[in-house]
Amino acid sequence: MATRLAPGEFRYWDRVQDPAVQRMRKLWRTIFRFDPQPDDALVERFAAAYYQADPVAEAFVDEVYLGELGPKAGRAMLDLALEHGIDAVPDPPASLVRLFAEFETPPPWLDPALVERGAAVFRRWGTSVFAFATTSTLEMYSESSITKPLAYTGGYAGARAHKRQLETVRFWIDISEPGGLAIGARGRQTTMRVRIMHVFIRRKLVRRPEWDAAAWGVPISVGDATLTLMAGSVVPGLALWSVGLQTTKREIEATLHFWRYVGHLLGVQPDWYPRDFRESVQLMFAAFVKRAHTAGADGEELVESYLPAFEPKPGTPWRKRLRDEVNYRVQIGYTGFWLPPGTYARHAMPRRLPWVLHPLAQFPVLFTLETARRLIPGLDRVADRVQRARRETWYRNEMGAAAAEYTPVEEFRR
């Protein structure tokens, strides 16, 4: 048999036949009537993706940012192309032309109406999806390929954790606004800026002697980035039923399509990306089974930095202080509710009770409202307006008047 291309910490084939894994597989098959275990061909392509990145964006960075023009001119050129189109750039370098040809050409599989429907479902999840998506990420901080880039750049631990988390939330809001991924829209522009930032982070990390490519693959790989896209689609689509938010299989598949297009704009373009609910579950099965749990102290620091980032700050005006006190406990409740009890107990975390009861307490209210939304014409549009306003208010309470920066790439040259 040919040698598989897989990082050393991709443990799928070592663990897939474990009795506990096979019991989980059997239970799922009994309830949902399909096998969650993918065939080996998909898993092999998933594993190989840990050595794949973004050659188109990297070629642009090499020619422009790291070439004669330098990062300041490169950033100005990129901003001009994003705001006014590639034709506005005088004598654009070949790598920029290629990058924008890919960025502005719709992929053959794209269904714009389905993208907008998926964005609307994501908006309907409101601020609950912010808490859930981050909590699901905390569980994955056990994996070195995810944790080490965050730990080595220092963006998601300690005092900077809150700012980085809020920048991610701003990204989620912008891309999911109506028309947020249209050419020239703020969300679409942000995808490119994040994409270029990822190139610089990747370049910085691979030069570090601590980076173990044999064990982890390349930093911010296509493999891990695809799982991040899943954390905004199929995973919350299933998990948010636990608090009363009702999402159908077709709606989950719409969010899959939405996030696939976001991934395409970010340079995450695997041809094995899940097309439907069954395939997405099979990918998440492989992701769960392959885990190595080797992140150690770096993973612990990231997990334990999350909730303290929401603690009210000294000297805050009393009205904001009151909102912050409430929000901090809400975050404890959501995290304690969704994070597996064993994971929560292994880390230095705030006491869960009584805040962990909050998600359960809101279930009957949300379930009733969701049922009404599904049955009464016109309520879907009302719910959309309400949730858009709520998540913007939530963001502004946390961030204030400051804008999300998406750290300038010049920082990552050093």
C-alpha cells in the first residue's frame, strides 16, 4: 500500500477501531440512518491537506510585500484593488492579477442564492453562535496544529485575548450581513485582508525552530481551516437545538455552502469540501477521531484565557459595568453548558453553577419563538432584523468605538 501523507499527530487510523469510537458510530447510524464513518479516500485527502496552504496569495506576498515594493506599498495596492477593483491599480504585478482573477471569478459550484440563505441562517443564530463557535474551538485547543500558531503569535492568550476574539466576531458579522460577500462589500474585503495576514503568520511560524512540520503539517493549513469553516455551519446547526434554536438539514446545508464560499475567498479551496449534511458529519467524525491531545500548556493557557477576557474592567461606567457583569456570567453559562464536563474540569475555569442553568432556562422561550417563526409568515424577516441589531449591540458593548484592525502584515515580518 502507498505511504499516506499525513502529519504524525493525525491519529485517525490508530484510533478508528477503538471500541468507544465504534459504539459512537453505531449509535449515530441507529438514530440518523447513515454511517458517519467516511471512506479512507476522504480521510487521506483530509490528512494530506495539513501540508497544503495558499500558493496564490503566497506568490503575491513574495513578489510585492517581500519584494522591491515592500509591505507599505503592497498594502496600499491591495486596499486600492479591494475598494475600486484591480483595474484601478496602475501596472499591477502579475501575482496580484492572478490573485484577483481567482478572488473575483465565481467558482463553478457557486449558488449565490444559497450563499445568501446560509448567511441568513447564520444571522438568525444571533449572539448564541458567537459563544458556541468559540466554545467548540476551546475543545480543539488540545491539538497542536491549531494551538501552536495562536500560542506563538500571542493573539489569543492573556490580555490580548479579548481583542482578538472580538475581531473574529466582527468578521462573522460583516461576512454574514445581507450582501456581505458581494464585490466591494466590507465582509468580502476583510476575507482578503485576513487571507494575506495568514500568509505572513504562516511564514513567520515555519521559520521558528519549534515548529514541527512532521507532526503538525504547515501552519494554518487547509485541513485545520476547513474544520474552522465547519464550526460555523454543521456543528452549530446541530448544537444550537440544545438551546431551542431550530435549524433544518436544508438550512445546515445552506450554511455549508455559505462557509464554503467564505473559505474560497480566504484561499481554503479543497475539492473534497463537504457538499451536504452527510459528508459534513463524516468529515467531523474523522476530525474527532484523529485528535492527538498534545497541545499541553499552550492549549491550557488559551482555554483559560477565554472567560477572563469577558470580566468587567475596573473603572467602567456603571451602566456598561452592569451589562458586562451580566454578559460575563452568560458566557460562563454557555461555556459550561457546551464544553464537555471533563474538559471544563481539567482547566482553571470559573465556577459553572448557577450560570450553566441559563441555556436550559431559555430553551422553552427560544423554542416557542422559533416555532412561531417557522409557522407564521413574515416573522422570519422580523427575526432577522432583531438578531442583526442584537449582535451589533453585543459587539459594540464589548468593543466600544474601536475598529477591528486585523493586525497589519508588517508586524509579521520580524
